Amino acid sequence: MKAFALVFIMFVIQRTCGATMILYYTDSIFEMANSTIQPSQATVLIGVLSTVGAATSLVAIDVVGRRFLLIFSFLIMTLSMLAFVAYVQLVIVDGE
């Protein structure tokens, strides 16, 4: 039961963290940010980086362990989302 609860909590966190929305709205985000990269190219770049990250984690899981990767990835994801929200609020929303 403990393993099921842990997997369920991880699933809920994954679905509610907002990463899916970032991927879905990549074109709009890059357009609003006035990026020099074309939005369609940015979408491909994000997909490539996601694939590279997944492949890297498959190799790293044997080296550093699942627990460390899980905690480290949650920490990096949290910091990345906070930085993104700060950028959107300070530059895009307040800058208009």
C-alpha cells in the first residue's frame, strides 16, 4: 500500500506541476517573450532537450539512484517554474 501511495502522489505532482502546459503553449510563450528563435524551432528544441534529459536520466539512475534523481529533478523543476513565473510577471505582464 505504501508503494501505491507513493506512486499515486508522484503521479499527482507530475500532472499538477504545470510542465504539460509549458509544453503545450511553447509557441505562444516564445512569441510573447520576443525570442530570436522561431516558435516552431523552439518547440522542436524543447522536444529534443526533453528526449536528451530522459536518456540521461536512464543512464544516471544506475549511477546515482532513483531517490536522488527524484529529489533533484523536483528541486530543479520547482526552481525553473519559479523563474519562469517571475519572468512572465516581471517582463511580459508588467512590461506591457
